[in-house]
Amino acid sequence: MAAEGTLRPGGGAAQLALNMKLIGHHELAGFGGVGEGINLQKAKDGRRILWMAHESAPKNFTAVDVTDPRNPKLVVQTDLPHNDVRSNSLDVVGDIMAVAYQTKKWGLKPAGMDLFDISTPEKPKLISHFDASGPCSRGAHCVFFVDGEYVHLTSGSADFEPTNPKDDQFYRIIDVRNPSRPTEVGRWWYPGTRKGDSAPPPPRHPKFDGGYRPHNTNSYPQKPDRVYIGYIDGGVWILDISNKSKPKPVGHLQYSPPYNGFSHTVLPLIERGYLIVSDECVRDNGEDWPKPTWVVDARVESNLVPIAMFPLPPAEIFTKRGGRYGSHNLHENQPGPCSFRSETLIFGTYFNGGVRAFDVSNPMQPKEVGYFVPATPKLAPKGSAQINDVWVDENRTVYAVDRFGGGLYTLETTF
């Protein structure tokens, strides 16, 4: 194990590891920049297929056979229609995959969500497109699809005009029980972010105005009447969606300012009544530090109370490694045969801080139990790895992906 922050001779950051062992690596045919969509399918023929959405054009999504995680094999890689759109997010239930499409500016297409039949992984077949384009829409940024019935979507639409251009996406519930005809059945947005709202526009963050938009919108079969939303500068929201046509707020936590905003993922520990909340780092070299991962007491939904932060290595070292350093995605305890689920062991990504694991058995004193930080990938534009997302399977094998060029890392845990 190298010391935290070690640099390799000749430049670039060295590999760091504690209780995680690199067992496989794939550069994805030279297109190793992966977004925040990663999901593991158990195919009908018994293979285990890892699907990944790319961070940006020209690639759309890639599938890799990880039946042997020590020897990942490329199965298929697809292209986007043009360079002004990104996929970034996907989810898989059985043989159906949902993929989000977001454009660089308003009014472009495709903008929205595609549903694919992936029963033959080598030949993904488009089932339908849900159009979310519009004069004030970039389409969809994130999908959360775990029950085979509804996609919880972060998206704009043709009929939504924001009060501020940064607030151009909101929460939408899409019924996909008939995957050939996806249909919106409900929506909710932060009051004051749509022109014509009776509420005034919300105040902007005084230093880091990330906008009032949802990022992750997580809803689980164990508690299907709730959705847990990281609303970027709008903080944490819990909505009652027992009536999907009329989502209703039941809990809200706003801690930025004084913190630096960008609430990203809200992972509920449903049986225990806690939330794990990550605030995405969106600036290089520590400009928006701190970007913590919080433990929030949600036993009373109407009174959400932060009680702890995950411990992280010193910002004084990691903010100098290049690129971003701070919280981002979490492994989200998705249901399904190939997903690890735990209410005490949490995995998250931290850009140049790699992928890290934490024991929250005592929610007031989370403890780090493992990490893996790759050495600087070849031609890394930021001078370091930028680990973007993570999936953990039922065997506790970890699949971590790099934002720019490092591709896929498969890891064995030893804790």
C-alpha cells in the first residue's frame, strides 16, 4: 500500500489501495470516459454483462462481459448521433435498459430517454423513445429504473420554462409498463423554479450557483411511496408518491449555504431510517471544497438532521493531485440478482480520491474500511484518475469507472 497522496517518479499519481485489490482492467477500446450510468445484467445465457453510459460523445453506451471479472471482454459499443448530446446515465431491469439523453443546449434532439431490449447483449434493440426536448429543455440527465414499471427521471420538457436557465430540469415519473409507449404520470419541481409559479424564485447560492434541478431521484420497491431526491442547490427532498399524479413533499433539508451546494445522491437506509447524501464536487483543485458525504437521521421525515460526515483523506494533499476531489456517486443498493445491498457498508466515488468504502454501523461515527485509487491513466487530461461511478455486485466485487480515459477497473474486496 502506498501512502495517501504519493506521486510516481516522473509525474502522475501512484496507485493507492487499502483492502481493495485490482483484479481486472479494460480501457473500452480507447473510449474509457464513463459517465454515471453503470448496471450489471444477468443475461439469459448466464453471462454477466456490465452496461456503462459514456460521459460524452462520440460513444453512447458500452457493454462488457464480466462473468470473469479478472478478464472483462468488450461485447458491444454504440455511437451517439452527434457530438452535442451525451447519454451519461442508464439503468437495467431484466432485459430492458433505460438510457438518458441530454443535449448541450436547449432545443436540440435527441433529448429524453430511450428504452432498449438487451436480451441479446450484442444487439441492443431500440423499443421506444420518450421525447423530452423543447425550447427550454436539454432533455434528461439521469434515470432511476429498478422495478420494471416506472422510470424516475430528471428531465426538462417542452412545456416547462424555468425562471432561471440553470433550473431547466425537474422530477418526472414515467410509466414504462408498456415499454413501447412510455407515458408521464406525474411530475414535481422546486416551487418558484417555473415561470408562472405562485412562489418566488429561490435564492441563488452566493458563490457556487449550481442551479435548482434534481440529480438522482431514487425510489425503491421496499418503500414505493417515497422518492429521495438530491436537488443540487435545493438540498435534499423526500416526496410522498403514493399518488404518482400528485407528488407531495414530506421532508426537506437545506444546508447550502453555508456549504457549497450540489446535493447529488440521496441513498435511503430504509430499514434503519437514515440517509446517505453525497454532494458532488464540480470544480477542479479544491475550488469548491468541502464536498462531503453526509449521514442524515431521517427517522422523522419532517425533521431531517445531519449527524455525521464520512472521513476523507486530507484535502491539502488530494486537491493538488489534479482534477476534482470530493464526493460524487454512491452504489445505490439497487434490487436485482447482481447487486450488493447493505445498510451498513457504503461504497462511493471521489474523483481523484478513487472509490472508497465506509462502515456506518454506528451512523454517528462512520469508518473508512477500504479504498482504491488508480494510478494516473495514460493521457489523463487532469493529471490524475477521476473515478466517476461504482457498482458492487452480490459477491462484493467492485466495478469502478473513470470519467475521462481510464475505463473500467474491477476490484476484489478483502474486508
